[in-house]
Amino acid sequence: MPTNPDFIVAIPARYAASRLPGKPLRLLGGEPLVVHVARRALAAGAREVWVAADDNRIAQALRETDVRVAMTSPGHVSGTDRLAECAQIAGWSDDTLVVNLQGDEPFAPAAGIRAVAELLQSSAAAMATLAAPIQDAETLFDPNAVKLVRSDSGDALYFSRAPIPWPRDAFAKDRSRLPGNADGEPEWLRHIGIYAYRAGFLRRFAAMPPGRLERLESLEQLRVLEAGHRIAVAITPEPFPPGVDTPEDLARAEATLSGAG
């Protein structure tokens, strides 16, 4: 993969998060969550870091940082829609490489952010994303952990909340543990919700109607595959710790931060 890709990180930040209202401004180590995420993006070497916000309080929280803020509509139903408006506000050219970093990832590794940008830069795919090996049956059967399978070329074949692929013979005997793999390659992959695309495709993606598979699985990335576009997938070079989506997640993140200190 090439090094030092020229990329922008864009962070969708929605104030009215359903499970954790005011999430971008919730304090973690005395600072708003969105500031931690932006700091991770800056550490990854992005040329610019943008936060696509829906509330002026988020913009105010970022005043003392080197982050740019785009005030976007509070009516967007997805982060993709919000970033498409951000692209319009920022005036990015169609070939601008954009990394979509979720606004609830305060511990996203800089190496992982760079890796997804490098993957897109080296690929002819429309999008790029990352995955991590699944090591236990509990994660494989958890519908909140999105699984994926990919081709020999590294492109995504499918994303699902179901346990895929399904080892028919092994699971007919025992579903409490994962069967061994002789070649040592990871058999099961958990999707990491970070994406890279060029601004032109971001606009196209947001304009596509939701697909049938997307509606069934509630996974927006399936819209891209169903429309016939490629998504390149690489194994993350460093683990992505869990994001913050609930008060319990925030408490866990606070404990992680305190331990790291």
C-alpha cells in the first residue's frame, strides 16, 4: 500500500442521539466526546478534519481545536447523508479522499484511520473499510456485531448481522465455540464501521435509494453492494476498542481512559 495518502477525515456528530442524548458533548476525561474523536483524526495525519454537526453547541466545543465545522441539517437520517451535505458545504472536489470516522470512537487508532485511506488510494473500489478477526462464538452470534465475508481479492461479498460463513458440520455438533482453522487465516470477520470514499462517490451514495437488503439487515453499506459497487476490505492494523453508544459504554470508556492514564 502507498504511504502518506492525502485525505480528509469527516466526523458526523448528531446531538440528538437516541440512546445517549447529547452524545457528542458528553464528557470523557473532562472533555467532550467529539473532541477526543477529532484528536484521533488529527493524529492520523489527515490534511483536514471536519465535524459535520447539527447543533451549534458542538461547534462551540470545538472552537479551541484545529477542526473545521460544517453546520448540517438536523433532519438527516444517516451519517452518510450528513457527510454528503458537509462535502457540499466544504466544496470538496469529486476526487477528494474522505474517511468517515464515527463520532463515537474516542479510541480509534491512528494507524487504522490511515489504513482505510491507504486501502482506498491503492484500490479501484468505490469504498474501503476495515475488519477484525472474530475469536469467540459469542461475538459471531451477536446481531449487534456485524459480520462480513470477502473474496480472494479482498472485496466484500456481503455484510450481515447473522453468523457468516456458517460451518455446517462443526455447528451441527457444537455452537458454543468456533472450530479451528488449519491454515491460520481468520475464518470470521467483524466489520469495523469506518469508511473511505471519494467525495464524488459519497454524493452518489447518499443519493441512492435504500436497497432491499439494506432495509432487511439495517446495514447501509449493503446499498453499495446491491447497486453493484465494490467495497475493499482490509484487516485493521490495530484493534478498534468499542465505541460509545450508551451510558454504560461511556462509563466503560471513562474507566479505560483512567486506566490508560
